[in-house]
Amino acid sequence: MSYYPPELPNPFPIESDRTLTGNRTQYMAVPQGGDTFSAPLSSGSDWPQPQTPGMEKTTSLTPPPSHLAYKPPTQAWNPIPLRRWFAVTLLTIMVLVAIALEVALHFSRVKTGWGVTGVFAATTGIFHFIYTLPPVAAAMVIVALWAWTDVDIKRLQPYIDLAYGNAPAKSTLLLDYSTKHPGITAYFAIKRNHWLVALSSILVLVGLAVQPLAASLFTVRNTWWNGPDLNVTIFDQPTQFTGLNMTVFSTAAGFVQANVLYNATIPNFVGRSLAVTRLAVPTDRISNGTMFAPTTAFKSAGNCVAADTVDSPSAANGQSLIATSTVNDSSCQLSVAIAETPALQFGVTTANCTGDDSLLQMVHNVVFWIYDDVNGTQNALTSAVFCRPTVQLLDVTASIAFSNGQFLTAAVIGPSDKVLNVTDPNSSLGGRPLNGLSFNDTAADVFDASRELATTIGLSSAIIQNATATPGGLEGRMQDKSIVRLTESAYSLYLSLIAKQIYFEPVSGQFQEVTTKSFIARLFMVDVTVHILVVVLIFFAILGSYIHIQHRKLRDRVILPLQPGTLASAAAFTARSNVSDLLDAKFDDKQLQEVLRHKRFKMDRETGQIVLDADGVDEDDVGGANVRRRRTLVDFMGRNPQRQSTM
């Protein structure tokens, strides 16, 4: 096959001369005078070649000019990803990143994440993407560097087989791993015993999982976080009970009714059983947090119990409802006359209890009673609930919401050291709170008497209305005695409401130091993601180290005088070799495979050329000839890489 067809003139007319190594004709064009230049030409035909004046005829036996004479390569070309410094750097980075991830996770736990503010506190959107991007970018760099390594491992595999000789075309000249998917590459590499190529491809596949894992490495959580301490104003404080204000009692009873019927919101700094010191709440400082204030509170309780015995009076006979009970070791009794009408009668009054004669009536035990003959059977349902109100002055930590200044809860620290007449057993009140339903000094004031009546009727009505609204109605609550629970709830709320008004006094110019907590956005590392990434990186580093070490041993006989991969280098590797006699650009894939199928190849260590292996045999010749075998992964496990086997 000629470089110049017969119909075109050759710009270098020279004479031909046969070489001693084959039937191909080689020519050397040598300009006359000046520097010499040689270029090999070949022809597949014997037609006369035109002569150009000034050119000297040379043959394949003519030594080339000294400056173009072939010199065996002293140092093989080695791709950057397979060089020692690159491999050590990449694998070290993997290990360091794995260690850094575990250390960062430790600090994420110890420090409860890292603070993020403003737009970066968002859990969705562009800014969430921005702070999750750096881990993804780092993962892309690591995976991309290994993918680069994988490319060169695949690219060198044919030359490794050629370096050991007796290599078939399917694993050398016809081998193409670089254009296949890593999974397909791993499959075919395993079939051909190219184990390092297979392992490298598997690592590339594993690397595909690193990027989505890196994207989920960080998360933003709303965390209950300690805020700055504040000094807030105190508006009132516990004080001695000094006098009555009947408006307070009637208003409190009316609120209990509103709470039962209309679910009215309980006033601030008052709970179902607590009345807490009122504090100023700086709602403009923190929007979604809670203020924790060490303060004092009155805890009220009705201590209500069902009567031990209740008779069934007959309203038609003008009988009285009589009930007895034992309350705190005191024997108490109720006797109230029942009118003929109406069918439903109820009320609240003081109970006659032993030991209460020396105390003011306003601190006596009380009893809520009900007579229900709505069916007109003269066999009425009756109920009596005895209550002995108590109050405690406690040191508490009050929780108050910044958003609306609403009192939330109070954690009890312990009893307060402050002594008040409503808690001191030696006082005129005997250490008892006001029952809020019976008063000593109201008879002379018709208006206060009206308020007292409104208070007792209002509070009793609240209990009846609450029971009526429940499943089973009032009769059901009386029969199963759950009327006691409803009475306790309403009465305790009533006691807390009046405690807030009559046991506290206004103050000014006093401050209380409080602590604050709020939900703030904190950046956390996801534990599971970190551990998986660390395992993947360590796996990468260990398997990558093994691949590099074994591949370095595997390619120790490969000497590439130039970088493969270009058309020029492909032509150079087969130039002037007997392999070029086998190839033709007009061959299709099937013809090319057929031509090369029965040939064995090697790389000449002296010239770097790819040539037919003189010791090679046809693939179909398996009659027992001993031939050399390529090194595989098995050879690195203690066996001789140059052992003989039968093909």
C-alpha cells in the first residue's frame, strides 16, 4: 500500500530498494546539502518511483541521520493520576476528609449545631442550596479525580498486556474500556481477568453515591436555644390580706361562668390553680421565645370530696337535704331546706365542721349541693361536695411567651420563705385562704350582699352548666360522682382569680433578672449521612491504595516512549512494524477482528513498537504449546508472574 497513488506525482522522486526484513519497500528521502531529513515511505507495488533532483537514494540499511537516530526510551511515560505524588495526595485527602467529618460531627453534637441567621436559616430555596453546595463540590472534586485515575487505568491496560507478550487482540488492539459504562466495563474486565480495571470501575460506581450523600450532609433545625439574660419590671408582689372587695369576687365568679360556657381565655399570670407575680414582657426583643422568671406564686386548691352520706329528702314534705363528710380529719355536716319547687335546686354554703368555730366564717369549709327531681318522681337525685380551700406561697420559675406575653406554666422550686397571714397558722386567718363564698362584714351593705349572692349563684351555676354540657348530662355526673372533679376545677380557678387580686399589691421601680430561650435556626450535621460518607471514603482510600500499589507493579515492564491516545501516537506505535502489514483503513470492525483474531502481540522494549509476538500461537492452537501468560490479580497473591501455562 503506497503513500502516493500512481496517478499522483511523488514530491520526493527516489529509487526503491528492498529491505531484508520483509517484502515491503522502504524509502528514505535525503535532501542534498544542508541538514538531512529522513521520512519513511512505503509502497505495496513495484511501479517506478519518480526522481527529484537533489535527493539521495537510501535504503532501510542506511543509518538515519545522527540527530534522528532512534534511541531506546530511558524513562516511560506515566500518566499524572498514576504518579506516586498524585495517588498519595488523593488518598490522603480522602482519609483526612473522613476524619474531619467525624470530628465535625462531634462538635455538631457538643455545640448543638452552628448558628445561622437571616436568609441562610431557610430550610428550602436558593440559600438552602448555597450552604449545601460546598460539600457537593468537594465530593465532585474527589470523585472526579478518581474518575481521571480510572480513565488512565483503563487506557494503560492494553499496553500492560502487550508488555508481557503473547497478548491476544481482544485484550490489546481491539480493547476499548473507555467508551463503556463503568458497570459494563467492570463486567467485561472481570471476564478478561483485568481485576484492577474492574475494581477501579466499581469505585467509580460507588463514587456516584457520594454526591447525593454530600448534598444531605447538613440540615437546619429549629433548636431550643439559650438567649441573653434580661432585667424586666415587676408590677406586683405577694402581700398580707387586709380587706375585702366584693367586686373582685363577683367578677371572678362571672369569669368562671364565661370560661365554662364560652371557653373564655384565662387572664394572664393566672393558671387553673396558680396566681403568679406579673412581670413586664419585652415582646419586641424576641419573637418566638420564652422568658423564664424566678418569682413567687400562690397555688390554690379546692380539695373537694364527695359527701360520705346524703339523704333523699321529699320536697313535698318540706324536708331538708342532709349530708355529712369528713374533710381533713374534721367532721362536717350540711343541712339545707328543700323547697317544693323548682325541680332542680342547687347552691353553695358554709359547712358546719368541727374545729372551725374559732375561725372567721370567710375561711370555713364550703359545700356545693344539688337536688334534682326533674322527672317529678319524688325520688330525686342528690349530691353534696365538701371543699376545704388551701393556698401555698411558692418559689417558682414562671414561663412566659415572648410572642404575646402570655403566662404558660410555672415550675415549682419550693415553698417560699415569706410569711403571710393567709399561710401562717398563727394568724387571725389560721393560715387559711378566703373561701370566697362567705363573708363576715357584708350584712350592713345591701350592695355587697347582692354581690355575695351573685357570687354564690354564679359559681354554683358554672358547675351545673359544665356538668349539663358533658355526655350523660347532670344526672350522669351526679350518679358517677364525677361532679366532684368538675367542682374542683371550677372552684380552684375561682380561688386563683381572687388570689391574684387580693393577695398581691402593686409595686414600682423593682426589677427581676430573667433568662430567655427561643427557637433559633441551627445548622446540624446529619449523623447517618456522616457515617455513610466516612465508610465510603475509607473504603475508597483502602481499595484505591491497593489498586495503585498493584497497578504500579503490573506496569513495571511497560515503557511508553510517548503518550498514547492520539492518532499520531497510535500510528507511531505500529510504524515500521509488522503489525502495520495487517491493517487497512478500509477494514470494517468485523474484518478487523477477523484479521487480528489469530494473532498474538507484544511491545518491543527496545523500540516501543507494537509487533507480532514471534512466540505467540494461534488462539485455536491449544495442543499443549507452552506460552507466556499475562499477569493478573492472582499473580500478585504470591504466584510467579512469569509462570508457564498451556493456552
